[in-house]
Amino acid sequence: MVAMTVRTPDPNPGWLDETELAAARARLPMIYVEAIPVRLDDFGRVVQVGLLYRADASGHFRYTFVSGRVQYMQSARDALMRHLEKDLGPLAMPQLPMSLAPFTVAEYFPYASSSGLTDDRQHAIALCYVVPVRGDTQPRQDALQVAWLTPEEALSSEVTDEFEGGRGKLVTQAMAWANWGV
Amino acid sequence: MVAMTVRTPDPNPGWLDETELAAARARLPMIYVEAIPVRLDDFGRVVQVGLLYRADASGHFRYTFVSGRVQYMQSARDALMRHLEKDLGPLAMPQLPMSLAPFTVAEYFPYASSSGLTDDRQHAIALCYVVPVRGDTQPRQDALQVAWLTPEEALSSEVTDEFEGGRGKLVTQAMAWANWGV
Amino acid sequence: MVAMTVRTPDPNPGWLDETELAAARARLPMIYVEAIPVRLDDFGRVVQVGLLYRADASGHFRYTFVSGRVQYMQSARDALMRHLEKDLGPLAMPQLPMSLAPFTVAEYFPYASSSGLTDDRQHAIALCYVVPVRGDTQPRQDALQVAWLTPEEALSSEVTDEFEGGRGKLVTQAMAWANWGV
Amino acid sequence: MVAMTVRTPDPNPGWLDETELAAARARLPMIYVEAIPVRLDDFGRVVQVGLLYRADASGHFRYTFVSGRVQYMQSARDALMRHLEKDLGPLAMPQLPMSLAPFTVAEYFPYASSSGLTDDRQHAIALCYVVPVRGDTQPRQDALQVAWLTPEEALSSEVTDEFEGGRGKLVTQAMAWANWGV
């Protein structure tokens, strides 16, 4: 734990070892960025929503978003880009938002969640964005897939009920923000 | 440091001792809420901006906002309310925002800041809100004062140049967001 | 129609006679403001949604929002205040939004609506706001009532299906914008 | 004026003749869409602002935005696209906004403007958007030019003071909304 008290920059300032990260997670809210990838038509209307999914141990599909921690000394834009590349591959051509103001702030709690959003590992606060993607998506992690659904499909309860951590309601918020169907 | 690895809730889960907090600050971004108090007319237009200020060691006035850390297991709304009460007193009658989406996300860095916002102590990410106040403001901390300025005064360079950490540009953003003068 | 060609201000510049208004409605989009009244708790969370309703000719209840036209030379804030007073009474104490940026822009068409929103009379473009109300609501028009529902009730399909012009989907958008349930 | 009273759709429903349009402008607010074109870097940050300009009768340059009326039965997205193409040419590749919620609503008055925004011809209400452009801009109208400035240049008083109708303050609002410099 000694290294943790060093206050000057080190070569990997954002990286805590596993023990340190576990300790911090038990005492501090972690800050995340999350992105819902979408495809737009020429008029800016959402025509497809990109959901990440993987099978859990029992073979059950669970959906999620592009999501990841903002590291020490990293800007939110850099974090967003890094996690988009990691989860959608290098050819996705995401269009990052002009404004850092997220469409919502999602609050995940490990227990006793007042928001309905949960994360077993930690109290996390996520800045949530809708990110248009123009290129091809190809997740780098073997187990992870991208499904492109219509907004109707993404908003159906069969899909929204199968999100990790209750994120399904964020799809509703994102589509409402993007004026889908209005 | 042993206590830090405890992962089940403890009686003061949000409170780290000074050493632990210093260690975390050297490795993780801290999450803050910030509020710019305003007084509105009946039509929702900003007529006054409330700035906190205190004299520094050399007797120089420095302005700031209501600002404070989100603690472990605390919601952003609770954090906002707690810091508003601490900095404006119990009679301020703040009207918290309906939407958690902040008008901007401010990124403070201890050095090499790409945003122009700085915080010697840490990398901090602040969710920034404009908060209408209807009651009387009476800071609880002796050294802290509240000045109610017109938007013109708050936006003048004499004021914006005297903010802690470069926050003056956030006043410009806040007034632009609130359509002041348009 | 002669009066319509007068280009200098007249005593009632916003008032067209019925024939003129009908003519304009057949050729130009009309600009409206709409407000969904809400009651908030101390933390800014929506606890009640105020819906206007009246029985139609067949005794069927139809819901709507506070809604009205922006008149010539009238500011959007003035129009919003005037329609809130007309529909909610003089004691409602509405808190008008700081920012004129609406949570959405609703497009109503008399036929062939691409938005799903309809208005038999006209093509109307409405700036939509969520407006907290602190006082008592007492509609001035005899036939109109205000119902205060919980967000759950307001979002139920029994209610959203009974809105004039398809406005039910705007309730969903408004509650998503206000982070209800998240 | 007879044609104006026809209430069923006609072949050119959005087109009023000059006399009719003049008459309507003397009695009703006109609804506009306005767009500030920008170029973004890969991280979504504004690097250039596109301003339209033309010399006035005295050879003085006046800046403006992409701006135009929403016609009868036309959606706001269609109007935005049409005016972007007209003012920036067919190769501009604008990315229309996902959300119809504008960054601000601008109110122009022919006299006695409470907003500081003026339009000699009419009372106009404009939905204002910032629109990223990826292609080449080539105005179709001979007299009109596009200047790509840095945000610093666009925000300088030499530029903001030279806008038609007081629109300079909207540049400030747009850049604040896009978090430029923060």
C-alpha cells in the first residue's frame, strides 16, 4: 500500500494494483463513462441501437453498454474514446459528443440502490452519452458481441429486462433524449 | 490502511482518514458536485448570481462555488443538498434540479490541465448545476461569505479572473446555459 | 383581410380575427409553448405530474398539457406564464425554467404526421417544458380539471393512450428527461 | 388573398405569395431553424466555426448563421437539412442533431427587442443548433461566403459585434454549450 501514498505522477498513474483498487472501491465512488452506440440516418434520427452482450455462466444473454472507468489524470473524452475503441474495435468511427454534458448521470450502488441501478463491485457514477457510429464494429474481447437493434427492439421489455445492473431504463432515457418516435 | 480493505459497509463508509484520502487522491479521480446559486425573477430569468468568497492569506479575495465531494453510497442529490446547506446555511431554500444532467462536467487536474481548470489536491470531476435559491443565505463557515452579484458583474473579468481553480469560465457557461441576456 | 397587411404595430398586434387566423393556419406553422406541471420533493425529484383533462362530447376523458400559442411580439416566457395562469389559476406559483432550451420540440401535423403527434387545426411546433408548481391549481375554464398523478400513473398506458394529439409520448420524454426512476 | 383561406392542402402549401407572407409577418411569429456549422476533432472538440458572411451595401462584412423558415407541413429536420444544403452546398455532409432540443431558442423582434436580437422583417423564433460538418462547403448563393474561424476568433468582439441581428451572443452560447475551452 506504500505506493499509494506517492503523490507525484508515476509512469502508470491511473493503474492501481488489484488490492488497492478493491480497497478504494469499498470507500469511494468510482467515476465511469458509458456510451450507447447508435446509427443515424441523414436527418439525425436514430435507426439502430448497438448493444453489447455476452452469455453469462448459465448461457443467458446479458446486455450492456460501452462502459469503463475514467483513470487518474485522464480526461472524460479520452476515457470515452479508449472504451469505445476497446469495446467496438478500431474501425467503428465513433462521433464523440460536442458537449460533455451527459444525457443523464447514472448512479450504481452495490446494495440498497435508490436508483434501481446496481453494480456488485462498487458505487459508480456514470456520465452517459449516446454516440453515433459510422464504421464497422468488431469487439476486441472474444466473449463480447455487438447486436444492432431497431429502437423498437431495444426498447422492448424482452431486451430492457436483460440488461446488466438495471441499465435497461437508461435505454429508455437515451431514446427519449434523442426524440426517438416523436 | 487495513480498514480500507473492508468491503462490507461500516458505520462511516464515506469517511476515509486523512492518510487514506491522500492516497486515493493520488491515484483516482474524485467525484464532486458544484452549484452556482442564483436568484430568479417570476419568469425564470437570472437576476442575481451568488458567489462564495473568502480572503486568502494575503488578504486577496477569491471566489468559488458551492462545491463538495460525493461520498461513498451517497446519491448526487444528497451530496448536492448537503453541500448547499453547509455553504449557504439552513434557510437558503435551494431548488434542486429536476434533471441530474448537469449543464457541464468540469474536469480539474493538479497539473498539466488540458481544461484550464486546476485543483492542487487532486484530479476532480465535477457535475455542475445552477441552483435557484429562494431564502436567506448564511454560510456556516466563519471565513466564507456570499456575494450576490448581477449577472453582468459576475461575468466581468474583474470577477471571473478571481476564481479559484479557473472556475470563472464556468460562470460564463452557466449564464450561457441559462440564456442570460438572450 | 385589409388589416392584415398593416405592418406597423397596432393596439392588439397578436390578435387575428377568426378568418385571418384560419387562413394563416392553412399556410404557416404556428408556434406554441407547452408545459407539464409537476410537484417536486426537496431533492428535486418529481413526485406528482399535473395533467389537464376534460370530458369530450361522448363523456370520454381526454388528457392534455398546459398549451397555448405564442402571440405576435410576445416572448416565449410571457406566453408560458400567461398560459400557465390561464390553465392552472393565479395561485399555482409555477417556477419557469431558467433555460429557454426545451426538453423537446413537439411537431403536430393536421394529417400525414411523421411524428405521431396530431392537431386537426394546424401544423404546430411546440416548445415543451416541465414546470414545477408550488401553489394551488384551480383552472379558470369551467370544463377543465387538473389531476395530480404519480409518475407511475402518468406513465401507465391507460393514461398515455388517452392524451389529445398523441401527447402521451411526451410524458415519457418528460419523465425520462427529469430522470424519474433512475 | 383568397387562396389564403383555402384550408385543404394545396400543391405548394408552404409557399405564400409575397403579399401574404408580408401580412402574416405583421401578425404572427415566424418559426425558424438556425445552425452554426462547426468542424470537430476526433474527440468531439470544436476546432473551427463556420460563419456565413456577405458584404452589405456599404461594403461592410456582416456575419450570420445558416438560417431559414420552417415551411407549412415541413418537419424541423427537413427544414434544417434544406437550409444547410442551400447555404453550405451539397457536399458539406452535415451531421444533424440526434435530439431536436435546441441548445437555445432565439427570439428576434422587429422593434423593442427584450432579447437584444432583432429582425427588421418580423418576430421570429429560432431553434438553434450546432451542426458538425465533415465535407466541403460551397455556398450556392453567389454573394454569400463561408469563413472557417477558430473558436477564439469567432468569440472575439471584432467578430461577434459584426453579426446580423445581434447573433454574436448566440456564438458565445453555442461555444459554452459545446464546452469550448473547458
